[in-house]
Amino acid sequence: MKKITISADLEIYDSEAELPNDVQDLMTEAIEAREKSYSPYSKFKVGAAILMENGEVVTGSNQENASYPAGLCAERTAIFYAGAKYPEIKITKMALTARSENHQVEVPTPPCGSCRQAIAEYEVKQEQPIEIYFMGEKGKIVKANSISDLLPLIFDNSYL
């Protein structure tokens, strides 16, 4: 038997004001997208904003459905739209934010497992990491330099 250790280096910002200017702008877009969420069941609103290599910004918000599995998270809404609209353009950064109508979300809220897998697909496709910044509705922001920091053992096309 051999034991391995997996670790990740994440950066923590105390507030949006500490972020680089372009990331502040991207987070503002994510906040605006969050407010367009259709989340009548969970009351949990999530917004995503993606910065493309060509400077375009693509946004998405979570879209729920009475048949819960039929809904889609903000991250996948945005990344699938980016892939459909700009199939040959690389994604450089993502900003994510979440808030609840039931309580204040003060802890950084990372992408769920399905969204991590979708982000991994695009990183592998473009052969370039995607910076991911995530926060609650206020407070600290976490930066991951790549999805591999959040999903270290990805499943990709090399297994197929």
C-alpha cells in the first residue's frame, strides 16, 4: 500500500474591495445574475459570471423546477452558454455568489459536485485552468486557481 496526500492552495480575500478590479467587476455581474435566479422552492439564489479570453462576460443563475432534478445550477447555466456561444474561446475566470431568502449566507459557497465536473470538462478541453472566485452574499471570497483545487481527482475523457 502507498499513501498519498492531496492538498490545495486557496486564496482568501476578506472582502470584494480586496479583489483585483477585473474580478470585482466580474463579481458584480455574478451578483446581478444571482438576483435573476428562479428559485421558488429552495429560496437559494446563485449567480455566476464567466470572463472569456476575448473579454466577453457570460452570466447565469440557478433555474429550479418542480421536478428538482430538472433544474440547473448557475455555474452550469453559464458555462454551457459560454460553450454554446463561444465554442473556441477560452474561459479565464469565474465568479460565483449565493444568498438565501431564509438566512444570511456569510461563508464562501463553492460549486456543487456536478458543477465542478462541468467546469473540469472545460478546463480539460481548453488545456488551461480557470480561476474560480466564490462567496456567499457578503464576506470572504475564496479563489481557486483551477478546478483541480476543488476537485482533485477529476473524471475526464482519458478514462473513456
